[in-house]
Amino acid sequence: MYTSGKWPSEEISVSVVIPCYNQGEFILDAISSVQSCSEPVWEAIVVNDGSTDPVTQKVLTYLKDSGYQVVEQNNQGLAQARNKGIELAKGPYILPLDADNKIRGDYITKAIEILDRYPDVGVVYGDAELFGDKTGVRSVPDFDLDRMLRGNYIDACAVFRKVLWQECGGYDPKIPNKLGYEDWDLWLSAAEKGWRFYHIPEVLFDYRLRSDSMVSFCNIPENRKQLLRYIATKHIGLYATNFANIWADKEFAYLTEKARAESLLVQLEQTEAELEKSGELLLEAQAQWMGELQRAQTRLQQAQAQWVGEQQRAQLQLQQTQAALQVVQAELEQSQSRLQQTQAALQAELKRSQSQLEQAQQKHIGLQGELLKARNEAQQIRAELQQTQTQLHETQTQLQQTQTHWQGELARWQGELQEKQSALEASQAALAAIQTSKFWKLRTQWFKLKKVMGLGADA
């Protein structure tokens, strides 16, 4: 037994009985959950109730080969499978565990503590956490005999004394058509024997919900009627003694549900009226929305057509601008070529002027002062020529910047494009004016120099 916080070694307190009928896909999880109890106070007994499923047979063979206790019997139903396992149990306490469910690791030790401490407690049970087709926590109330007589709420996965099972004659194998409710029948028998129930208000096991479980067959109206008649007849003493409470509770529950149903009916009628009104409003809103949608689609189509037209015009303008830019670039190249030719001609003329100046110096010694003046003017012409070249280079750089900016702004609308094109034309006019002004200024100065030097005034 449990004393001073330590467990005696090699002493089995709880025998976990696991009936299995074609549930091999789940049973390993069930056994693993039992093994989560680290204290060596339990044993596991698997009862094969005549399984025919190949997977189940293979899993049970594996368990046998691994040293687990597996008991074989012909298919006799859940009650007889549990009874068979409990007959072989070594522990004074029994924990039935369905093959598709699982327990928490501390369920066994907590149940042992309570059963060891309270000799009059025959059954210890806890809450469950659902998994499978539905999830959530299923909290159950403390034991109430009147409530238990109206319907079972304590799952078979409870820890009870083996002596209780013996006093109650075990699980009843005579329940009609083996439909179920063996655990409910056992709890009512335990209450008849005077055993007390202890509820631990925490989750102690995991209950798998499946649409094809035995519980679903028990809840079929015809089956439930047959089962309730059997249970009530078998435990007629309890039902007779507590008939007044049961009847009162049933009537209270009926009237409560009736009032609730009437309230729900009124709410339903109100909801239907609101729903009908909402439907009318919805139809009106839908018609209005459809009109707005059609108008929006029309505007969208018009906008798309306009956008396509604008895009086509913009592409055409872009192509025209690119062509004009290519023409401008060609003209610029021609202007640069002519400028270079002019510079070469001026340099050649300058060389000839220098030669003639030297000859004039030899011939006209008296004109040295004027010659020096002419040299100064020639140097000034050369400086102005260099300045002209510099201005021309700056103009070319400015033109390249304008061209780069122009290309970056080609995607803009026609107004901006025309503005940049006007700027480019203005730049070109300025360049032509500069070139023409400088050229004629140099030409005039050159003729003036020749006239001063007496070299003639031929053009």
C-alpha cells in the first residue's frame, strides 16, 4: 500500500483490464498511456474477445511476443471480456480501459491513495478530455443517486475495488443483445450494496469519440427503451425507493425543457420574421448593387477603352519623339562636324596669317608696333576661339543632359513631352545662334586684321 510517499516494490495495486475486439489500431496507444504511470504498482491484462481483424491479430501477437499478458476467448461481448480479465487480476483495485481510450499517468496513483485512505469508497472516477470526432473537456458531477437513476454519467474508465465487483456479481452478460450499459448496471449495483463514490474533479483519462462506437447504438430510441426497461426492472428497489425524486426531477426537467423550447420557438418566429425582412432588404440591396455593378462595369469598360486609346497615342507620340530625337542627334553630329571643319580652317588661316605676319615684319620694320598690336588681337582671337570651343563643349554637355532627361520623361503625358520638345528646340536655336555669332565675329576680326596688315580684304 501507499505509505510515507513511497511505493512498496513488486506489489500490484491496480490491474488495468483492456478488452479488445478488432481495435488493434488503437490498443498500443492505450497500453502506452498505462506505462506513463512510472510507479511499479500496476499490471495490464489484454483480453482478446475473438478479434477477426488481421491487423488486430498481428498487434496482439506482437504484444504476446513482447511479454504482455494477452488472454484469448471466443467473442462473448464486452461484459464477459472485462469479467475474464478481472478474474485473472492480481490487484485489489480494477481499472477497465477500453482499447481505443487512454489514461493520464497519475490516474492510478491518485485512485490508490483515495481507496487506501477511505475503506467505504468503492469507486473513484474523474473527468475526461474528448478527442477523435469531437474535442473538449467532459466534466462530470459528484455522485448523486437520483441523478444516476435517471441516466449514467460515470464512464467505465473508473477505478473500483475487486471485492465490489465480486459482491455485485461482476458485469452483467445478460443485458439485451449485449447493447451496453454494463458499467451503469455495475454502478447501480454498487450503490445498492452501500458503496460510496469519490469524484476527482480533474481530467484523468482521454475518451475517443467515434461515430461507430457502442454508445451510438445505445442511444438509438428502440435500443435505449429496451435497455432502460431492463435496468429499471433489475434495480426496481432503487427505483421504487427513489421514485418520487426521480419523477419530480423528470417533471422538472420536462417543464424546464418545455419552457426553454417555447422560448426558443418564440425566438425562432422572431428570427424568421427578421430573416424574411432581411431577405427583402437583401433583395433590394442586391438589385441596387447589381445596378451599381453594371454601371461600374460600364465605366470600367469606358475607362479601359480610354486608357487603351491614351496608351496608343502615347506610344505613337513616343515613336514620333524618338524619330525627332534621332533627327536632332544627326543634325547635332553634322553641326559638330562643321564646327570641326571651321576650327581646322581657322587654324590653317591662323598659320598662314602668322607666316604673312613674319614676312610683313621683314618687309615693314616700321610697322612693328602695329604688328605687335595685330599679334595681341590674334591672341585675343585665339582666346575667344578657345572660349567658343569651351562654350560649345558645355552646350554639348547640356544637350546630352537634356536628351537624357527627355528620354526619362517620355512616359509622361503629351503636355510634358511637348514642353521638353520646345526646350530642346530652344536649346538648338541657342546653339545655332552661338555658333553663328562666334563664327561671324571671328570672320569680321580676321578681315579687320588683314586690312590693318595690308593683306587684302578678299572674302
